Amino acid sequence: MEIRPLSETYAVSPQIMAEDIPALAEAGYAMVICNRPDAENPAELAAEVLRPLVEAAGMGFVVNPVVGSALTMEMVEAQRAAIDGTQGKVFAYCASGNRSSIVWALALAGRHPTDELINAGSKYGYQVAQFRDLIDRLAQEA
């Protein structure tokens, strides 16, 4: 597992395994967000299989499956609620970290400059820039 920090309080990575969970707790994460739909994974990596392991390690766990081609405002709002409801650092994962980066940038639109949100993910090769117009629109509504 490669933890990729997008900010001081939010990081992403590709799919985690059960053996990665202690390292997340040791790194000080308070919340783990699963942005990967279970249909993309084998049964042993399903969110509800990982949830008890994450919770036993002392972290919260939120399931917010994001389908890139069907991204909704409900997904963005769920990500924002999980981030805002956490005292401490948040770690999110999906297949590559891309969707977790995009939904984070959209959730924080208006709280940080658009370029900052885009650049945070771009340094890892994530395709956040394609959402510039939407981030700007959400920022105006914030």
C-alpha cells in the first residue's frame, strides 16, 4: 500500500488489503472511506469484510462507492459528510486512488482554491483537472 497524501488531513491509495489496516492506524488515520464498489473486488476485499478489521483497529469506516461514469452529488455529499464528521486524518481508497481524489476535490470545492485541489491529485497522476468546471461551479455555490 502506498499512502498518497493530498493534504495534511486526507490521503488516498489504491485498494487496501487486510494486512494494510494496522499501518493506517499507526499512521494516525481516524477514518477510512471505501470508495470502491464491491462489484469490482473479490469477496475477501468487500467493504463489509474490511469494516470490522478497520473498526477493531480503532478507526471509523464509511462506505461511499463511487462509479466514475455515474458520479453523483450524493456521492460528493457523502464524502464531505465523512470528512467533516471526522476528528483527525481521513484515508480513502478505490482501485487506484483516482476516484477518491476526484470526490475529495469536489467535496472541498470552495474551501480551497481550485488549482490547489487539482494539483494535489495531479502529482500522483490522478485525473482531477477534467473536473475543473464542476469544481468552480460548486465553489460558487458554497
